[in-house]
Amino acid sequence: MELETNLIYCGDNLEVLAKFPEKSVDLIYADPPFFSNKAYEIIWGNGAEMKVYEDRWKGGINVYIEWMKDRLWQCYRVLKDTGSMYLHCDWHASHRLRVALDDIFSDGNFQNEIIWHYHTGGVSKRIWGRKHDTIFFYIKGNNWTYNLIKEKRYYEKPFFGATEGYQKEADGRLYIMAHPDDVWDIPAVLNLSKERLGYPTQKPEALLKRIIGASSNRGNIVLDPFCGCGTTLAVAYQLGRKWIGIDVSPIACNKMKDRLIKAGITDIRIIGAPKTIDELKALEPFQFQNWVVEGIVDKSI
């Protein structure tokens, strides 16, 4: 069965992924709940807020890890032998998720622990500021895609008087095009950012451009099983990749659809959006509330 692409699934990614054919996806970027024990709201331009998801786990971290394992196994199943997976997490559960990934992919297929470093507000006066996320990079087989994307590295002066390979900016700064390492200084999406959609935990396009550009080729299939506001889908489209997004939140699915329409994609389908009484009853109370409010706003109900 050929996997249909360039669409959004609204629903539990465990159930959606179970329907995907085995070894059908080239690249997976997953940005799941972080076990933060917080509720997250989407903030509209007028300052109004609507709860979009809860990252709270009755039973503690063991319940969360088992929940994640079920989904990671499905990701492993649908990933091609030539494919790669990036799992985005932070200090709350990264140590436990690394163990789970080693069990599923085998520790021999671990490639990198990438540190995404950023500057945002809110720093405790009692501990070092937590200003990085962790992204685990795993492969499934021995023949994976990796496109070397060099970056500028600046120097005050050439080492030992050497000049070969150095270039000069208009302002006189010297740089070389260097192989990137596993610490990425990429600005977060802040309040004044042009990218900002008001969606909690939104990731910058520059982060996804680096991952998708390095670990896939044009025409490959990129999957994001926790798609949020659709950054992965937007970047995959920009880079000429096929894409699939999954999110349990109807409001998130509508948000990413709007984003992709603005990006120039005219034919976007959302599969699994609640329509029947039983499907609406299955929603979390805050999701049903959001569905009603959205429907009143756009007069669809």
C-alpha cells in the first residue's frame, strides 16, 4: 500500500500510525509533550487564550514513558531502513527517553545528542538557567541520508597566519565554511518574532530547515507525529519534501491548515476531524470547548 502524503491527521498518533504501511517514511521529527506537568494555551493576536493541550500525567513519569514507548515503536515500524528519526525533548524526561530509544532502535543506531541552545526570558535565581533542549538523532540502518550543510564560523584572525579557506564579510570579519557540530545556537520564536503564531512550544523554522535539509532529499516523505502548529510541514513544503502531520488537537490542526494555506498550498485535507456526536464526546472537555468557539467564530457550526 502506498502512503498518501501532504495531509493532516487529527487524532491519536498511535492509532493513526498503526494504519501506516511498514517502512514507508524517510524522516521523522517528533516534538512530543515534555512531561512538564503544565497546561498550554494558544494565544491569539487579540490576547485571547484557549487551552490547546495538557502535559500532565497521572501516575508520574513511568506512565509518560510507557505512553511514549508505544508511539516510538510505531515510529520505528513506519521508518524506512534508510530513514532517520529526531526526537525533541528537554530536561524533564530526556534521560528516560534516551534509554527507551536505545531499546527500540538499539544503542548502536544512536548518532547524536544535539543541544539546541537559545535565549528566552524566565531564569531562576537559585539554579543555572535552563536554556537548551535536547534532540536525539537515531538511524535505522547503515545507509542513511546525511547532506552536509556547512555553516559560517567566524574568527578574529587566521590560525598560525594561514589564509587558505578563509573568506571575508563586508564588515571585515573573517570566516570559514565549517562542518556544523552538535550544539546549535538558533534563536527561539519570541514574542516579536515574525514567525510567531501564538502557539505554545512553537519551534523556529531554522531548526527544522537544518534537520530536514540534512536528513532527507527532495521528494522524500517527512512525518511529524506531534505536529502542533505545523512548522515541520511548512518547512518540508519549502524544501520540496512530501509531508504528513498528526495532532490530537482539532484547534492545532486548523491552525496548521491556515498556516499552510498562507504558504501557498491550496488543497489541504484534514483527516479525522471530529464530526459525529460520538467523536465530539471523545474529545477532552477543553478540546470540545475550543471546537465550539472555533465553530462560532468561523460560522461552521
